[in-house]
Amino acid sequence: MTITDLIQSATIAAIQELYGETIPAEQAAPTVTRKEFEGDYTIVTFPFTRFAKKKPGEIAEELGAHLVKNVPQLDRFNVVQGFLNLVVSDVFWTDFLAQIADNQDFGQLPKNGKKVMIEFCSPNTNKPLHLGHVRNILLGWSCSQICEAAGYEVKKVQVINDRGIAICKSMLAWQKFGNSATPESTGTKSDHFVGDYYVLFEQKFQEEYKAWQASADGQQILGEKRKADQSDEQFFKDFKNTYFNEYSLLGKEAREMLLLWEAHDPSTIALWKRMNQWVYDGFEETFHNLGVSFDKYYYESETYLLGKDIVEQGLAAGVFYKKEDGSVWADLTDAKLDHKVVMRSDGTSVYITQDLGTAQMRYHDFGADKVVYVVADEQNYHFQVLFEILKRLGEPYAAGLHHLNYGMVDLPTGKMKSREGTVVDADDLISEVIAEAREASKERGEIAELTKPEQEDILRKIGLAALKFHIIKVTPQKRMVFDPKESVDLQGQTGPHIQYAYVRIKSVLRKAGEQLAVGSWQLAAGYSNLQPQERELIAQLYRFPATVETAANNYDPSEIANYCYDLAKAFHRFFTDLSILKAETEEAKAFRLQLCAAVANVLKTGMGLLGIEMPERM
């Protein structure tokens, strides 16, 4: 039983004994005491005035006295209006620290027998991974690690969008303008190589469109279709998609290539496989650099026809209805959604059809109790519809579906645009944050005596910590701005700031030498008069398992990131205010070394859940 469980149950019993009232458990749940007041946990007594017929402060005094008398783990209390602040005894905290100091698994919850599948990344094969993908990947990977720590069996999957008109654009551009170039012949990373041709297609298309606008045909269309209040420039901007589909020669070739692919034309399939493999190879390199991996890949080229049987079954069961043109729809208006097409009149699938089939297939593959889709918030409505339809179809996994939606990532310079080539590629971003770490390290000069490989390994860890933490610390649903220079600051709320706390601890432990053999904390047991900085650190350590559980339940890695930052900040304060190696007594020295070791362990574990490695030196 945790100390919060103990306080909660004791409060329920005390209210029954003092006032003869049975209260719901949530009214007795303690919260962490605010930092400006003395105490570890707080009980709010305002709800008890109804039956106690006393002022909140009086109730708090009576309840506090009762709890301190009957709960040995509580040392004293104080009252601030109707808030009862409880102080946990030093003995409780020192005993707890002794239990976890050498426990490398602290924070790892027992296996719960449940399985969660997390789908993340899911890129297109017409361009390399970019900053937006990085946020998706980091959220998905962190959630997978946190859920595993919370006791789940985790499966990590992605759906690769490897078909469609966008893929054909990059294929066509290479075919027309590539002159048989390859990633090897140009010295270009293979996914960047393909992405360059996607951008090139857009450039060539824009040139074609601009020439057409000035042509007789373009001017005739302008005169026939432009609205009276519409400028020429606005008309051609709005008309762009129509031009691509009805007038463009490049658009026609791209559409013809897609038809050839769908007809399994051998040469088209061979080109498609060759260029996609270039992209897959590039993706794997980026995944390796980010430290992520997947248990299974699904490919849209293999799943885009799935779901048709489900639609037929749903039609027979009355979940869907058919219109006169033969299209099949779901009426979701009673769920405050809309009518949603699930099959076109010509019998072809839409995205929702494919997603229905993929969801069913993955359940057969893994049998997961929970399925988490990590997808940007632009798709909120899509997933509301998908989950509602699966629920109505009676799928056994429908109740465990969750859309982890997240806001887009901007740069200090503004938004990114793939087709215009203004996207920040993931590989370039990784290189940039490592370069920023290198510059910051030069100013400090603290690793200059290490070998070049050792320096580069440390700089890689710092740079990736800067990148990952800067993104993960933001609540997923918030839109964010990523600033590489700000991310490597040792003083702010950054990954390197937390790494620096860990490095400080490792330096202290190295200097302490033999005194730190595992299990050699006997002297620490003689230390009993905790300082506020020590109590704060131990109390934060105590909350780590609960933080892991909450982050897993909410699919929110920012809770772990902010926990690690708070713990590091508390350690820096402890390190500044109290002497460790020159402590006032040997007992105090041993205790503080024990506390340092426990903090280092939790920082390493917590940051590890975010995919962040901790260097020994900085």
C-alpha cells in the first residue's frame, strides 16, 4: 500500500469515527502539498462541512490530530484555512530510500496481462521523414516504452503509405528527368534522393501551369470560369487541382502511371519497387539514428483493398445503408457525427474502408486489448468516425481504441511545405542539434581531453536529448515551435539540463570511490534529521511509479518529461545547498551518496522511457 493509499483509507476511517459519515474515496484522496507550504500531502476539508457542521479549519485540526495519532508514518500536520497539510515522517522516507537506492527496476510496474498496440510514424514513400514525423515517432516510441514500464505487452507497428498519385509523381519525375541517376551515383541518402524528385515534379508542374496560364487555352478558361470578384491570381490558385486532373500533361502521365500500377504492369511495378526500396533503406537509417524500431510493418499497397467484406457484412446487419447510386453509407448523426461514405458507387474503397479492414487484420495478428493511433489532430474527425463504426460493427477491440492526436510542429521561421521543399528533414534536424551541442561543448571545453569517438558519442547523446526532450515535453495536443538552439541550453527546461544533473551525480559517485559498493549504505541508516532539500528529492522519487502509471493511462509522455525536469531541478538545488562529499557527518555523507545514486537511477530510467540516453560526462 502506498502512502497516499494509506492516508486515503485512514481519512475515510477518521471521518466515520469523528462524524459518523461514510465519504466516497475520491473525497479522501490526498494531493501533493503546494511548495509554498510545509507538508507532503494535503487533504481538502471543505466538502466535510455539510455533515460535520463545523468550519473547514476546525475540521482540519480535528482530522489532522486524529491522523497523526493513528498513522505512524505521519509526523505532524498544519492547517491553512480548510487545507490539511500532512508531513510524512523522516523514518518513512529514509526506509523508502534504502529500499530503492540499488533497485534498477524501480518504476517498473508488475505485468498486467494486457496487450497494447501502438501505430506511429506511417510515412509516405515519396519523401523523407521530416520534423512532423519526428514528433509522431517520438510520441509513439515514448508511449510504447511507458506502457511497457506500466506492465503492458507492447507491439509497435506502422502503416507505410506506399501507393497513390503522390508516389507516382516522384516515380514519373525520376523516369522523365533522372537520367538513370541513383542514390549511389549522386552520393545522396536514398530517401532524400526520391524526395528530391517529388519536389522536382512540383517544380516542373508549376512551370507547365504557369505557361498554360498565359496560353490561349488558359486565358479562355479564365474568361469562362472566373468569378466577377476573383482576381486572375486567385482564380489560377483555386483552379490548380482542376488543371492537374483535366488539362495538365504531367498530371495525365502521373494518372496513367497510377492506372498501370493498379493493372500490375510489370515495368511500372519494377520501378515502384526500386524507388520504394530506396526510401525504405533511408527510413531505416533514420529510425536507427533516432533509436526506434517496429515489430511489424503494414503496407497500404497490401491493405488498400481490405474492408470490402466488412462493408458487406455491415450492410447485411443494418449498420450501413445503400443509396440509389449504389454507394454505401453509415448514418452516424445520432452520435453527433454525420453520414459517412464507406464504399463508392463503383464499388471502390475509401480510406475508412481500408482502415476498417486493417483494424480487423491487426486484431487477428496481435489480439491487442488496446490500440493507439498516433496521428496528427487534422484527422480527429476521421478517427471519431472509424471508432464509432467499429463499435457499431461489434468488433471485440472497439472499446480499446484511442487516437493520440497531436498538434503540428512549426519552426521559428513558420510552417513547412513538402511539395515546395521547405520541410526540415529529420536527418538534417538530427545533424543540426548535434552541431548545436558541439558548439555549446566547445564553449565549455569539458570533454576536450576525451578521445574523438568518445566526444562524438557524448555529443550525439546530448544532441538527441535536446531534440527529443524539446518535443516530448510539450503536451501532445498542443501545437509547438521547435527551436534547435534553445533545445541545447543547459539552463532551461531541456534534455541537456537533465543530463547535466545525471553527469553531476556520476562525477560525485566516481569521487566517492569504494564507499559506493552496492549494499554499502550501512552508515546511511544512522542519518535521521532530513533537510528540506533531501525530503523534496525523496518525495519526488516516491512519485515516480505513479507518474509512469498516469502517463501510460493518458498516453502522455510529457508527464514523464516534466517529472524528470522537476527531479533534476530539485537535485541541482540539493547539490548547490548541501555538501555531499564534505558533509557534516559520515552518516550524512553516506545518506546523500545513497540519495544521489537513487536520483541517478530514476533519471536514467525516466529519460530512457523517452528514448534519451544519459552520458557519463558532458
